[in-house]
Amino acid sequence: MYRILLINKNKVNDRVIRRYLNNSFVDKQALCVTNSFNEGINLLKARKPHLVILNAISNKNDINYFFDNCGIVDFQTIVLSSSDAYALTALKYNVIDYLLMPIKEEDFREALIKAISKIKSYYGFDQQQHAKKINTILAIPMFKKIEFIDIKNVMYCEAQGKYTQFTSVDSELKISSKNLGAYEKRLSKFQFFRIHHKYLVNLNFVSRIDTLPSISCTLRNGVSLKVSVRRYEALCKFLQIM
């Protein structure tokens, strides 16, 4: 759900803007409308919109007043105005677009596309909303306890018989009572790759791969791990280098 705040001192365009929003690709939106700068600033702090549409610019002081009083700018802004005289002032605040009246639906849609793209990037809507981030915490069952580690900090996993040893960036070692195969599929979406029957490596920590005199990969901490010939071919395909 995209939260949109419309500060609309120019009521003539109210219906036009609402229609353009309804016709846009933003199929789920919560629209809040006011015709007052002060009320708009209060709503901004209370509702925390993703997008602000300023259809209220009559001089550059309007723009300065709004941004000087709105607090942290963690939203995108589209400015609508009858004059281009205030465009430079608006662009100083990194507004996504500055549209001249009368606005064309095509121009408005293009501005929305740019704004929503920025919003998706900032809030992570492409990952099913910012609040639903992928969980990177891994529970490791150990003797008489369960410990937790952040997968992003794990450099590689090593098979120790029927156990698995985790080596993290801080060189801390943790040994799980599960075997390495139990973690291979679980960690594959985090760029882990089975380079050997003994090693499952976080590719984000690989600094180079040597092919002579034998195949191995070197991690950022200088540790060198053997790569089996069969796994090397699969690794090259995974890295799209063959």
C-alpha cells in the first residue's frame, strides 16, 4: 500500500489529480488530501507518506517553508506549479519531478513511475515490503543448546564427519550437530556454493580462484579451500564464466 499526501491549494486540479492517480499503475494507494501547508506538514509527520504531491507552489518561499519544516525527507516529492520560476529551488531539494500546469496525464504518469521506482528501492517493496525482509538468522543446534548466527557473517561451512563447522568473519567457530548437506539447500539463496564435499563457501567472501597447480579458492582472510574438479565446472556455470 502506497501512502500518498496531496497538498492541494489549487483546488481546480483536485479532480484531475485524483483521476490521474486512479488511472495510474499504483493500484493500491492511501490518499490523504489537505489544502494547507501547516496541516500538510502535520499529516506528513503523522502519516509518513511515501509520496508527497505539492500542488501549492506560488513562490519559492512555499518550497523552502515546506522542506525546512517537514523534518527528515524520507519520501519522494512531485511539484506542480503554474510557473517554472521556482523549479531550481524545488530541484535543490531533490524533488522527483517539477510539472507545469496544465499537467498532462502522460507527464504525470512518467513522474509517478520515477517516484514509485525510488520508493520501491528505498522501502524494499520489491521484496514484499520493507518489513518482510529475508530472515538471515540461522539457528545452530549444538550439544545441550541452540546458538544463533547471522548468515551474512559466515565465510564458509566445513564438514566434520556428521557435524558442520561454521567459520565467521570474526574467526569464531561454531559446530552444529547437523551434517553439511542439511545446510546446502538452506544457504544456496544467500550465495553459498558447495565447492567440495567438505566445503560450503559464501561466494561474497571469495577473493580469487586459482586453477594451477590445483583448483582452489582464496577467501578474503587468506584461507585457501580446495575445489573439486566436478564442482569447479558447476561453479563456473553458476558464476556465468563458461
